[in-house]
Amino acid sequence: MKFVTFHRPGDPRPRLGLDNRDEYSYTDLTGRFPDDPDFASMLALIDGGQPALDKAWAAYLRLDADSIVQRDVVTLLAPFRPRRLRDCSLIVAHLRPSLVRTVQWLGTHGDERPLPTAMAATDRLMSALYDPAASIGFADRDPDTGAAPGGVLTWPSASEILDYELELAVVIGKSGRDVTAEDAEAHIFGYTVYNDWSLRDVQARNILGSGDVHGDAKDFPHSNAIGPCVVTKDEVPDPRGLAMTVRVNGQVWGRGSSSEMVHGFDDAVVELSRGADVRAGEVWGTGTVPGGSSFELGRRLPRPALVELEVERIGTLAHYVVPES
């Protein structure tokens, strides 16, 4: 099943919606079942587990005319605010071309350090990340910096190089600690698309100064977007075989595949729960798929721009980019 969050015209209250698979409408689960706490929100549905999904499936099988809403009259919202948002090193092939571009940019913007030294450090990093036995790293992102699908992202005036990052993301459906490999799958609720917006020139200067590759280059208003829906795991039998595409102003700028994953989501559940709690409602990105950012391709986003990130079986997460006044 595919679930969305939206509000209806004239009513700003978020509602949980179920995709009716007709390319036309959603079922307003919150409106249809106002007294059912499992349908109060996406997080409530996730917390409700399999019993909540069973009720949603029963609603899907038996339509109710009064609860059907047309897609083109509702406003999609971010599916939910993750309880924790992590960007993980499950896909790492993007890092090399991105780091090469960063080194080149620094070399043409006042940094005199030798290029070979920086490239050798890049090679060591890539060798470590490509080792299947290597630990799964992650960086926390600010879950308060979400964005509605189809919404507007303001290009911060402090940066000349705004870049998208195409990622697949998993939604954790069950809390736990020290999860075994046999039980890891049971902790996965479903999947969504993640756009880890980045300010590349700010990021390069941060690397040069403090060594930090994240910080204000990553967490700024509307910079961590997920959506447009959450798809339950039964809809994606192989999360490591999904086609991924980027379009800018209607033109394809990049294609990739989740087959680039060095580690699977089940591996991440096992490792990240080792001696630590993982919670239902967390969202974990894979890391950017190769070809999934403009910077690594040597291209620059125009202003304004419509950026669409599509992942097979899930959908298209789109945003309009406009320059800051």
C-alpha cells in the first residue's frame, strides 16, 4: 500500500491518505475513521504495526464514496516528521566523484594545498567504505527541516552551488535494540524517496576549515525532504534493485540504481541497533546514488528550477527551487 499525508481545501488539518491506485484519488482514512487512533497520522499508522495495516487493507478493499478525495484538489504534505533522520553509508560510489569535484573547486578558489595529497586521502576513504566488513556510518540530519512534496525550496543567498541528492530511504516500523539478522526485516515498515539538499560551496569551505562535511551545508530550511508517499515493504520485494532518475526542468540529468548498495537496510538495522535503541518512525537514507547529484556531473542548477527525483515502485519527489530575495 501507498500512504500519503495531505490537507483538504479549506481545512489545514493533516490527514492520512491511502492511494487508491487509480491515478486519480486517495481515501481519506482520518476522515473515514475519525475515532480510530491508528489513522490519526502516518506516525500513528507506523506505531500501530500490522493490525493497523490490516485495517487499512480492509478499507482499500471496500471503498467509501464519502471518503474519496481527488488528488488534484488536496495539498500533499511531508508524509511525517521522522523521530530521527539519518543519512547512512549504504551507497558510497557517489562520494569519489563528489570529493574530486570538491578538491577541484577548492583548488580554483584559493586553496594551495597539493591536489595529489587530497586525492590520496580520497582513495583511502573509498577503500575503507567499499569494504563489505566496514562499519555502516551515518550522519544525523535535522528532521525539522522537512519539505512538502511539490513545495518551494528557497535557494540560500549564502551559496552559489545548491545541489540535490537522490536517495532511497527506509522507514523503521518497529523499535528495538540488538536486533538479530533474522529479525531485521520485521523492523522495516516501508520505503520513501529522500532528497538530501546540499550547498556545495559552503560544504567545501567547511571541509577546508573545520573538516565538517555537514553542518550548515546540509541542515537549512526545507533541506531534508522525504516523500511523496510511504510505500509498505511488501510493495518493494527487492529494495536493492530499483531504478532511480533525476529530472531538472523536465530533462533527465541522471540515472542510477539502488543496486549500488554496499550494505542492505537489514544490515543497517542490525548494526545501528547494536547496543543502541532504534525507534519506529526513524528514516534512514542510503547515501546518494551515483549520478544522483548535479555537482558530481559538473553541472549547475538553473534558477529557478523544477527538480524531480523518481524511484521505481515509490514515486516522484518534486520541488521548485527559487532564489532567495
